[in-house]
Amino acid sequence: MWEAPVSADATSIGLDVHARSVVACGLDGRTGELFERRLTLDRRDIESWIRSLPGPVAVTYEAGPTGFGLARHLIGRGIECRVAAPSKLQRPCGDRVKTDVRDARHLARLLHLGEIVAVAVPSASRRRRGTWSGPARTCGGI
């Protein structure tokens, strides 16, 4: 019988990151308890909230216009972080009501089940050098 893979991390965290705020949802894999919070974009604020949850933790958020700075920060502080490819995320059929909290919960659940397809996080030095290729480069760079 097939069983869904479940994360070995105690807490799976989904972040819905926007230009001015972050909605965070932590799913405790042992108890099923949800921890939800609206945070500022201050990386120290986000890191502090993450560290307040039962460990070990893993974090995910969707790749988008906010970039990879948060992922580099968390990874640099020893927190596992995966940036999810938005086109590869599973969406429930008929789920037309989209809210920040629902998106964060959905990301946390997918991470817990091992269903996140991550994109590569470019190093900060690569970003500074501007060694992008493909569409991003032809459109003036990222």
C-alpha cells in the first residue's frame, strides 16, 4: 500500500511573501497544530518567529518578484528553506478563493508531504555579477 511521504521536520512552514508583509503558517507535524502570524518583511522578525516554533523546521515560499534574499538569509542562518516553483504547485480542484492565509497553509501542508518542487536559489555573488541567461537577460535582467 502506498503512503504519502511525510517530512521528518517537526514543523513545516509556509510563507506567503508580498512586497509589504509576510503571512506565515507553521504546521507542527507531530500534533497537527497550526501557528499563524502576519509578519513584517524584516528578515530578523521572520527568523525570530521561525525559531520560536518546535524544531527542526523547514520553510518554503513561492518564487516571485520578492526574489531570493529571504531564502539566502534563512539558509545562511542554518534554516532549511526551499523556494517553490509556482507552476509546479498542486492546487485543489475548484479552489477559487485565494487568501494569504490559505496560501501559507497550503504551502506548509505541501512541504510537510514532500510535494514542493524547489527552484535553484542563485548565490548573491551570481546576482551581483549579472550572469543571468535566457529570458531574464533578454528583457533587461533581473
